Amino acid sequence: MTMDSIEKLNTAIAVVEEARGVPLSASCVVHRGEMLELLEGAREHLPADLFSAENLLAERDRIIDEGRSSAESMIATAREDVARMIEQAAIVQAARDEAKRILDEARDIAEDERREVETYIDGRLATLEVILNKTLDAVARGRERLEGADDKDVLSQLHTDN
């Protein structure tokens, strides 16, 4: 888009700057028709150029407002996302803490139960050991009797035992 009124005013300024000066005066000589033509052209284009400039400013303001609104929306969404992530992180941490507590408790229970089982098994093995030792003693005594007794003694012992 061109700003014809600005171009015409710039041309008029250039014409005045290049105009021949009147001696001993600040005045200059310009061609009246040429200058009037430039200034009237600028005046004709000025309303259209101002309208275009106003439209550009309005569009700029609309784009700025739209950008501001979009940025505020993005910030609000980001804040919600951060809050949700913090909440999820807190939930995850709480779940991890609870899982650790449960695992520690389960390990403690398992260790206690393992000790109880080992104690029970040790007691049962001790009882079995006593029984086996008594049985071995009885077998050893029986063998000793068999070695020192003759057949008659063995038969008489069997007869008296019945």
C-alpha cells in the first residue's frame, strides 16, 4: 500500500528546498501551479491514506489483543498443567512411600516367621535326635546282650519278655 499524500508532501518539501532563493531574504521562488498541484494531490489522497493508517492501527491493536489473550490462555493452561504435575508427583511419591512401608513391613513379618519356623524345626529335630539317641542306645544294648549270651540265654530272655 502506498501513501500518495506523504509522497506528494515530500515532493513539495523537496521543491521548496531546491527553489531559488530571493536575495537578502528568507523567501524563495517556486512555481505556483506545480506547488498547488502537489499540495492538492496530497489533500485528495490524505483521507484515504489516513483511513488506511487507521485500519492498520486497528489491525495492529486487534493482533496485539489477540496475542495477549492467547498468551494469557497459554499461561493459565501451563499453570494448570504444572499444578496437575505437582499433584501427580505428590501422589506418586505418596504411593512410593506407602509401597516402601508395605515392603518393609512384609520383610519384617517374613523374617519373624522364618525365625519361628527355624525355631520350630530345631525343636522337632532336637526331639527326633533324643528319640534316635535312645533308639541307638537300645539297639546297642540289644546287640551287647546278643554278643554275650548264648542261645539258651537269648531264648530264655525272649521267653521271659513275652
